[in-house]
Amino acid sequence: MTSSQTYSPQQLIELKQALREEAAQLGLHQLAITTATPADSLAAYEHWIEQGYHGEMGYLARPDRLDRRRDLNVILPGVQRLIIFTLPYWPGTFPDEQQDPMRGAISCYAWGRDYHKILGKKLKTLSRWLEEHGDTTRWYVDTGAIQERDLAERAGLGFTGKHTLLIQPQYGSGFFLGEILSSLPFPLDTPSHMPSCGTCSRCLTACPTDAFVAPYILDARKCISYLTIELKGSIPVELRPLIGNRIYGCDVCQQVCPWMRFADADESPLWGSPPEEVTAPKLIELLELDEEGFQRRFEGSPIRRLKRGRLLRNVAVALGNTGSTEAIEPLNQACEDDDPLVREHAQWALTQLQAQPA
């Protein structure tokens, strides 16, 4: 096994190129390397936490996790580089069925198998490859206390949009990020000049719940993705009508972004063209799922991590927004559900429907 001290600068350049080739063979889109120093936006992130914009995501504010953001050596002693990878998933078009109020809209990142496992498997393979070459590594897919978006921007993979997501000028923002912490002093990537959002504010004005406090600042407590995924309890009553038929995440701020026109494939590069029961499932069918049916239907999907109660909570809200009397009987049944979260939101939905003019 080779130690990091034996690599010459030229050997590190060659090893980096070999790593790039390994990553490409695994289907990863881009690779960029930056230093393992804290993100320049660390102070802004800590201020965001102080404002409470993270909501119930308490793990973001944990002191031990803040310590890791301030010093990546806490995660991997001797870390010298952060190697960041992208994996696209965005489809060029969305199914018309998502506009049907009796069908649920699911964020396109969840149309396939859980991305944590897909990208994680690739990064695990690359980490082992690096360790065979004398590296010490640790990898994450949206699970570590790392400001990966800001560090990816520093590495030259894109620029931060007003919707707080990383945008690649050639592709838009529809991609996953993953990273490997490395003890090898790989040569750094030199970021090229990046454009910006300029005067565009489409994402800010299109947000159904007005979740953006200002450009580049998101109040997660009002974000539909947070409300339908991260929030464990009741959805605030005043926000329920604004959610529409979205039952898992929200793509609006990305869909309206002009940079997304470059993601012009008809199919998702990762998911292909999933069937409509995946991209826009019938709400009443979902509301009638028992625990066994839920587990079976969402096997391998990130939606499974949501658990049945929260998904049916979201489905009940969506049905309450349909204005359709067809949903009344299924909601009546849901009012008898064993889960109090489901019962509460089903009762709210019934109230909404019963308030409709005859």
C-alpha cells in the first residue's frame, strides 16, 4: 500500500485523472476537488440556524455537527481535500397527470430508488479504490455535517441560485451531490467564472407558500418539501390549502428557473420514464393503504422513510384541496384510522370539502 507521503505532484495529477475515469465508469456526472477548510458561508449558515429557519430539523443545529462544519478534521483527522461528485436526475418534462387534482404530485428526485443508496454505493466503491491507493477516506450522501452546496460552489461545480440550490450553467439544478473526504493532497480544481441569477426572481414569486425570506434565504418551516417530508407533526392549518396536490416534496422553484431549460431530455437520466402510479399516484388509492400495503408499494423508494402516517397526512391534505365530493367517503374512513395524525388531517380535509358550495 502506498502512503500519501510517497506521491509526487505529478503522481497526484495522474491519480486524480484515474479517479475521474473511475467515477465516469460508475455513471457520475462531474467531479471537482476543493480544500477541506470551512465554507465561506459558515457564518451565514449559523445565523440561519439562530433565526430558527431550520424548523424541526434539530440535527442541523446540534453542537457536535456545528463543530464538524467548522473543522472537517473532526470528521476525518488529517483530511486535506473534499472531492465532490454530481449525479443528475432531472427530467426534461413532467407528466400531465401531476396536474390532475385527484392525483398526487411527487418530487421527481423520488421517482426512483432511494438516491442515498444509489449514489452511496458509487461513492463507497470509489472510497475503496482510493484506499487501495493509500488514501484515508470518508464519504457522505446528504448525511454528513458538511455544507456540500457551498463547498461544491467553491470547487467550481456551479453557483448558488436565489432558490438556495446549486445551479450548473450547462444543466440546471436537478442533480444530487455526494462527497468523499480525502487525506491525499490532490491538486485543486480552478473554478471558472460563473454567471448568476441576475435580476430574475421567478423562483421567489412562484413559491406557493412564500417560503423565501429574501433571495438566497429559505424559511424551511414554510417550504412544501419540509412540510411534506421533514415535519413530523401536524402541518400548519394556514399552509395546508397552499400545498395543493403535492404529497412528497415540491419542484416549483426549479421548474420555473430559466437554467432548467438545459435539462431538456424527455426522460430522467437516472429514472428514465417511470409509470404514472409512481410520478402521479391516485390519492384515494394511497389513502386506503394499510401498513403492509404501504411497505410493499414503496419498497426501495425514499418515500418509505416517510412512513405511512406522514404520507397519509399529506394525502389527506391534498384531497381536502381537490374540492371533489368523490373524496368524502375515503376521508370518512380515514377519520377512523389508528394514527391520530391521519385522523386529524382527514377531518380537516372533510371540513374543507363540506364547506364547498353545493
